[in-house]
Amino acid sequence: GLMPQMAFKIVEMCIFKFEQDRAWYLLLHRTPTDQIYPNIWQFVSGSIEGEESALDAALREMKEETGLNPTAVWVVPHVNVFYDAGWDSLNFSPVFAAQVELGSTPKLSPEHDAFGWYLYDEAMKMPVWPGQRKGLEIVRDYIVRGQKAGEISRVR
């Protein structure tokens, strides 16, 4: 048979805000009727369309799924890699992070039926996939905590 395909079609965006000097992370809940992953909690995620860059796709998905405007955007030094048996494909999903204003409230798309802002320890329990938890850990360690990598990887 054919070897598994490598796919670069999914992007993820971890959104956070600071309130009371603490970082709160946004997670979205997929509807029970969702065809792919019903009822899971996730970051903003979606597919790259046409000729757009991964960064542009992440910003567009953020707008579509939350209506929020970023005050700062980073390329996270992490790629979520997972295998999809249905498509026999190894998926490489770049991760981005965006900070939003204090008091920001998302306006959900039909894809999601709930959202929540969570402190790190709580947020870590929510994503289904280990690669997403790792992404969250890296966002906290390198971007939220203001390490050098965060300065270098800021794109907006």
C-alpha cells in the first residue's frame, strides 16, 4: 500500500488574557452534534484554506470562532503532531498564541456551544490530546512568563 501521507492542514491558537496578575486560558467546547470530535474541549483550531499561511489561518479561525481581537500574537515553539487513521496521515499542526484584552468575551460560532477561561492547572486537564497539553505548557513557560523565546517569537 501507499505510505502514510504527511499533512500540514490544521492550525491551533491558544488564547489567553491576564486578570488579577494571572493568566487565564480560553477553551472552547465542541457541540454534541459535531461530526469529527463531538463534546471535546479545545483551543481555537481549524484548517488552512487555499494559499493562506498557517499564521493567517490561525488569525482567521480566531476571528471566526471567538470574534476576539488579539493585542499580541506569537508563533509557539511547538508543533502538535498526530496520526489520523481515517486518512492514514501524519498531521503536523503549528501552534500559535494570542493575548486578548482583560474582560474579553468570545462570541461563539455554531461549531462550539460553550467556552471557559481557566487558570493553567485547570486548563491542563481539559484538552484530549497530549500534544495540546504540551502546547499549553510551552505557551505558559515561554510566552506568558515572558522568557526570551517569547520575545523572539512574537509576530504581532
